[in-house]
Amino acid sequence: MINEKFPKIWYGGDYNPEQWDKATMEEDMRMFNLAGIDVATVNVFSWAKIQRDEVSYDFTWLDDIIERLTKENIYLCLATSTGAHPAWMAKKYPDVLRVDYEGRKRKFGGRHNSCPNSPTYRKYAKILAGKLAERYKDHPQIVMWHVSNEYGGYCYCDNCEKQFRVWLKERYGTLEALNKAWNTSFWSHTFYDWDEIVAPNALSEEWSGNRTNFQGISLDYRRFQSDSLLECFKMERDELKRWTPDIPVTTNLMGFYPELDYFKWAKEMDVVSWDNYPSMDTPFSFTAMAHNLMRGLKSGQPFMLMEQTPGVQNWQPYNSAKRPGVMRLWSYQAVAHGADTVMFFQLRRSVGACEKYHGAVIEHVGHEHTRVFRECAELGKELQQLGDTILDARSEAKVAVMYDWENRWALELSSGPSIALNYVNEVHKYYDALYKQNIQTDMISVEEDLSKYKVVIAPVMYMVKPGFAERVEQFVAQGGTFVTTFFSGIVNENDLVTLGGYPGELRNVMGIWAEEIDALLPGHQNEIVLRQDWGGLRGSYSCGILCDVIHAETAEVLAEYGADYYKGTPVLTRNKFGNGQAYYVASSPDADFLQGLIANLCEEQGVKPLLNTPDGVEVAERVKNGTSYLFVMNHNAEEMTFDAGASRQRDLLTGKTISGQATIPARGVMILERA
């Protein structure tokens, strides 16, 4: 449970009453009660209001806000305000300002504008966190600390360059080891002194679009910057824990945000929280995959939905309004995939600056007579009724899809083979095939325990880290099914090619070797031709982007290429290894092929769909104390009929008993309780 003080699905969001007068806050309290709001995130961007110079701190206004919320029995997610430093700090201590990718020194402005390796920034951020924790350590309504906000962005200043060298010394120990890891004999890059190493940006090794001359250098700089920001989080966390060891600490993540290694971050967080902002045309399966990734960061622990919009967003190219029912539907989608909170940005719309058109529970009109507010109030009432029924319920998936940030960085920095190769998209293709068949799926790291799964899929596992191949071999030998794809097993953790034939360290378990990698031009396709019918797979299917030209060693060939000079060579293989099997998919297949492949793999392992439903009706499961809670969610704009199964189940939202053929309203939700 996130915090035992507050045993229900939290409902609320970001609240900034410091932007308003007291009369407005009084009206907010009335409306919060109408909407069922029971938690507020406050003090997210108030550093300048709290601290006007090096020594002056004013918390009286925050005292008033906290006590007014406490009077209404609203719990507090108290932020540390360190996501944007004050103007006086930038003026007096310019070391807090970042240097951008082009080598330009920033001036004050925006947010996320602090150098993570600035001694000044770290000094004052730590002091502020400590003062907040000391002041409010005994307050009964504080249930969560929220450090900074949406960490991100890299810095290339002199402080970062110096600290990069320190980080490298800790990682490699000697220049000889570093030169070997970076292959610096290429292009006369051998380093003889640590001070010769510079930050890789547009002034040195890199140019736009993740292009770099030295992948090892650029890869390490991404690791370093992720670690630098993480050190800032840990510094504040430790200061908060010094005063309040029993209050959990989080910071809001951003799904598949590319710059930070969230698996590493999650190890330092008490609970994962994240901000969910899909577009109206984002595939529902992609949002589900992002929720599952957030759940997977801490091996299945429920997470916090820290932010979503009640209505419109303001920063996308086309900010469409959420249609009636969509806010409720997407909120329950988060809960279905592991969220134990439903929270918004924001509770009241700002009057000025760049977020004044970002939707809120309370719109600019200022009263409760809006569609958005009515929908929020209805959801608040439902969440009150649910109480703690599904709180802390977990997933019991038997299928997992692997995701790895360092693998993504290495792929994106790779010089070739195709700019069309997108790691997240390839991962999503496999997840989408599982999603459409209602196969419960976990998103996991390469470090996760594999023994609890029957099927593990690792799309484009380009980088093989130490020990990974051995763990895969053990998993397969013990009866598991492992799937990987083209352009896998190519390099080690330093982005150095594993010699002896692709897929490198995975060659033994896959039973194949790849001779060539062919990048197809835009619009060009090849074919996957089945040697014989296999379950629902028969005939031929299209494939593209990359084609590995492979040879079967111990593997059985299930399908061949249908065109080009490698026509007739394997494109899909299966290798029996111990008691299990390893499949290699040598190209990027179409959706129909993946649907058939996933169905076959799951059938082989006895993994069943949660339910069989029409397109657009999503099913996910959470389990608690032996009871299954099946979330059925209709993303269609019309009602749909599905087979709920023969057993009688109670819908927690309506109290009705459901069995057999059931009808779910347009954009409707059911939570079916199964003992």
C-alpha cells in the first residue's frame, strides 16, 4: 500500500492556490468536496516564493494552504519545489545555469534549467528539502513527498565535463580500460590524460539526431547525465528521510521518456509515479504498455498516476478535448494496469503563462456546471465506493516483454543500419499483439527474474549485458519460451561488437547465426513464407525495415524469405534448448503475422486470454488475496457485446451480476470480481 494512512485509491492532483486569492481558495474547497477530491499535490513550483535570497525563507503562506486543506481532510503530496530555481540564484550564481547541446550558456527562464552538477544548485536544493521536512515532519495529512518535477534534460557545462571525468574514473578505473571500452584507437582518439576527455555534444563528437562519431563516449554520457540527475533526487530524498523516515518519497516519471534510465531510478524510489498524456490518436495499447512499464519498474508494485488532464492538453500540436466518458475510461485503464491513484494536472486552471489552456477540474468559468467537472465528480464518487477493495492488487502475468533504456540509447546512437529502426515502436508491435488478444503482460527489465514467466519477448535486444545470455539460457532450459528479433546480440554494454557472428552471446540459445543485415528502403517489403501451416499462421506475410540473412545451425526453420537474393533463407526459426524453445524473428513483421505468432506461442505454453472480446474492448486483471478483478474497458464510441464466461461475476461499479453474453456501454468500464 502506498501509505497506510490513506487506504483508498487517491483522487486529486496538482493544486497551486498561491496563484490565487483566499476567496478563490475557499470556493475551491467547496468544489473539491463536490468532486470527491481527497489528495492535493502542492508546492511544486514555489521555490522563488519560499526563498527570496540566500538566507530568507518564508513558509507562512504554505502553512496557511496546508492547514486549509487539512480542515477539509484533504491529504497532501508535498513537493520540494526544486524543479525550477529562482531568478536571484541564476543572477548571483551562474553555475546553476545549464549549457545546452550546442554549447550555449542559458540565461534564467523556463524550468528544468538547473545544472545537476552545480554545487550551488545542490547546496540550496538540499537545504530547502531539509527545511520543508523539518517544518512539516509531524503533520498528519502528509502522505507523500514529491521531489522536484519531471526530471529531464542534459547539461554540457564545465562542471558536468569535470564530473563526467570523475564518473569515468569510477566506472573504468584506468585510462587503459577506458580506451579499450571506447575503441579509441579509431580516429586517433587515444586518451593519455583524463583532462583530455570532453563532453560529447555538437562542439565535439555529436551532431543532430542522436548521431555520434563514438558511440561508447555518447552512451556513457547518457548514463552519466541520468546518474547525475538521480544523484540530485537521492540527495533530496535522503534529506527528507532524515526527518520523516516513514513518509514515502517519489518523483513523477514520464513513461518512455528517453533520457533517463527509469529502471535504475526506480530502485531509489519508494513508489513509482508518472504523468500520462496520450494524444487522442495514441493507440490504446501504447498507453497500456506505458502503464505496464511503470508497474514493471519495481517488479509489479502498484504505481501512482500522478498527472493526467481532465479535459484538454495545451502543448501538443492538436489539443483535442477528451470526449464524454474518456477521462473516466482512461483513469480506469491506469487503475487496471496497476495505478493506486487517479490524479490530475491540474485542479484549477492557471490564469496566465504557458499552462493557462491546460485543462483542469475547475475551468476558467470557475463553477461546477461544466461537463468536465460533472465527469470528475462522478468518478470521485465511484472511487469512494470502491474504497480499498482493489488497493495493492497485483498482476499475475505469465508473459513478459523486455525493455531496456541503455539498449535504446545504443540503438539510437548506432551508425546504421536504418533510420527507420525505432526501438520503442518495435517493442510496441509485440506488446500490441498481446494486448489485442487480452494476454496479461508485464513490461520488465533485463535484470528481472524470468522464472515466473512462461514466455519472454526481447525485441531488438541489440545490447547484451554481462550475464544476460546465461540467464536466458537458464530460462529456456527450464522450459521457458524466449523470443528475440533481428539486430539482436550485436554488442556488449560498451557498444563493442561481439565477434564470432551475430547474434553474439545469444547464438548458442538461438541456434542460428546472421551473415548480413539488409536495410530496406522506404516502401520496400520482403515476405515471410511459412514452410507449412502453423496454428493460425499460413501462407505469406509482409516484413520490412531490416532483414537479417541468417543460417540455421541447431534451429528448425519455420519460415523463409520470399524475395530478393536471400529468398529461401530462414526468417523465422525455433531452437529447442533443454526443456524450452527459443524463437528468432529475422525481420520486422506485419501485425497479422505477429497476431498469429503470439497466439501460437501462448497456446504452446498454456497461456490463455483473460477474455475473448471484440476489437477495442480491452481486458486487464489485478489479483488480491486470491480474488481476481477483471477490468473490461470499451474504447469504442458504441456499445459492444462480449462473452463474460459461464461463471457469475459481480461488477463492482454497478453491483450487477454478469455472466454469458454481456453488453458494455460506449466508453464504459466494468470491474468483474471473480473469487
